[in-house]
Amino acid sequence: MVRFFSALFMEVPKLTITGAIDILIVAVLVYQFLLMIRGRRAAHVLFGIAILGIIYAVAIWARLEVLRTILATLAPYTAIALIVMFQVEMRRMLARLGGRPFLGISELERRELTQEILLAIAHLSQQKIGALIVVERKIGLRTFVESGLKLDAAVSRDLLCSIFQPRGALHDGAVIIQGDRIAAAACFLPLTTNPMLVTELGSRHRAGLGITEESDCVAVMVSEETGRISMAAFGEIELDVSLERLEHLLTGRLQRRDMQTSAALAERPPAIRAQSFDQP
């Protein structure tokens, strides 16, 4: 037995740098493939093909010649059938690989994501529906995601508006967006530690400001009393902002020199004046 395992391990080739790169590339491709079929009809089709493969192996082992012949005859057409059935999924996977060379979010996807958020904010502001949306950047927000209800859904205007509908189960709390997905809703966030803002801001705005004091995320708040939009980043908050200004922050184009203190905020505490939003 010892000689058997010794001979077995001796036959295993040594891991080289080239072999490690080869394994890594295959792992990335398999991961992208799994992302492509996850939750789609393709997963069931592949499961059915796997079952046919098992049946074919059993037919060979049990010498079921008729069944083996039928399956062997159909096998050459399987590749063509897969291409026809999965053409949409394959095109999507190639687009993901081309648009995410470093497994990040492409510029086009970032713009689409920003537009969906802006459309939702505009609707909520018009209807005077309170909302708090947090967009994760470099520092992870996993702790706060786990405090809410996990969704892992695509970012869309309709979904964001539905989440914040009054008297809804997910209305209270914050929505956290990670990458191009809504990670969770009804999340609990820490309130700002600045004692000067206790009487100046409501709990939603204090929570939006508080989370930016602990990470580099961006928080967007909508007041349910006035419908005004506010944004917070890097421990500073700016009230009553326009959608255009908010778009600049979400796309990372807002810099320190672009920030201006409005006259209405001149008498407020420094954190409310929001004189700077730095780029990541």
C-alpha cells in the first residue's frame, strides 16, 4: 500500500509557474462560466446533459448496446445544440470578459448604474419618499450588509423605488450597493459621532453621514418631508443638491476644487458645509 501511494505521488507532475498560470486562467474561465449560467435556464440544460453523460457511462458499463448506440449517435450534435441554445449567454459572457479586463466594472456599466440610481432618486424626491442609498467603493461594507436583508439583485430604478415605498417591509434602513449589485436592503448604519449635528439632521441623514465617517463610501439621502436630495462622503454632507451634482459624485468626477459652500449652509457646522469630496 505504501509503495502504491509512493508510486502515485511520483507520477504527479511538479507544479511550475507555467502550470500555476494555466490553472489560474482555467479557474477564471470556469468562474465566469458559472456566473453566466447561475440562476438561468442554461443551468438546468447542463444538468440534463450531465445526467445523459452518466446514463451513457452506465450503458457502457452494463453493456446496453442499443442505449449506448443511440447516445453515441446524438453526441456529435451536442456541441451545435449548445451553441444554438446558449448563444445569448455566450455573448453575454464574452461581453463581460471584454468589458472587465481586470474583473472590475467597465465605464459603460458604471454610467448605466449611475443612471439607474439617479432615476430612482429623482422619482423618490418628486414623491417625497424617504430613502438612503449607500454605494460601496474601496472599503468593504460587509458588516453592514449582514445587518440587513440580503438581495444580491441587479441595480434598477424600479427595484430601488419599490424598496423605499412607504409602509413597505424594507422601507426603513439603507440600501447598500456593491459593484453593480444591490447587496442588501433595510441595513442598519452607525449614526454620526458629531454631537453638533444631533439637532441639525434627522436620523436618516445622520446615518448616511455616519457610514461615510467609517469608510470611503458614498451615501445619498432623500428627505421624506421636503423631498430634497443630500449626499455624503468622507465624513462630510451637502444638503439640497442637484441630480447633476450627484452624478458627478457617483462617477468620481467631483473634486475638492469643485465643491462650493452655499449661502444657506454658511451658518451650519463645518461637517454640513461639505467643502470637499476627494476622489478615491
